Amino acid sequence: MSEVAEKLVQYRKLLRRDFAADLEFGSRLAKRVFLGRFLFGSVPARMVQFTRRSPRFSAIMQDLFAGKQPYLGLKKRLFRNLNGSLYEIGMSLGFSRLLSRNARA
């Protein structure tokens, strides 16, 4: 194999390791995200709602959109923060209901 061919093979390996594998995974994930359903609503609608109500979930989404959170590690990070995110969402929902109840009284 020539030196140029070896460099090309090495370049492709580095490209796949540093960039392409995550991009491929993200492209497979896109259909689930944009066309999927979660908790009786569309996934994008739930993501917006969760982002509004959970600082933890919002931080994950910010990192994802900024390119700091790879798609390949997203599931693990979401599960690691699941309890905290659900707690924040629940508290936010409970607090907003309490405020609306007090406003009507």
C-alpha cells in the first residue's frame, strides 16, 4: 500500500472516530425524535415542555445543540439525569397549579 493510501485509510479512521459515527447515529435518531410520540404527545413538543420546566434537561439540550453533547452519549446522560429532571418537572407543574389556584381565589 502506498503512503498516500495509508494516510487516506488513517484519515478515514480518524474521521469516523471523531465525527462520522456520532453523525450517523444522530441521523438514525432523527426519525424517532421528529416523528415519535412520548407521553401522549409529539417528541418535539415534550422536549420543549421539559426544557421549559427542567434546568437539568435544558442544560442537556443546550449542550446537544451546541455540539458539546455527542448523540452517542445522550441516552446515558438522559438516564443519569432522569430522576432530577422528573423532579424538576413535577415541582414546576405543582408550583404552577398552586399559583393558578391562588390567583383564582
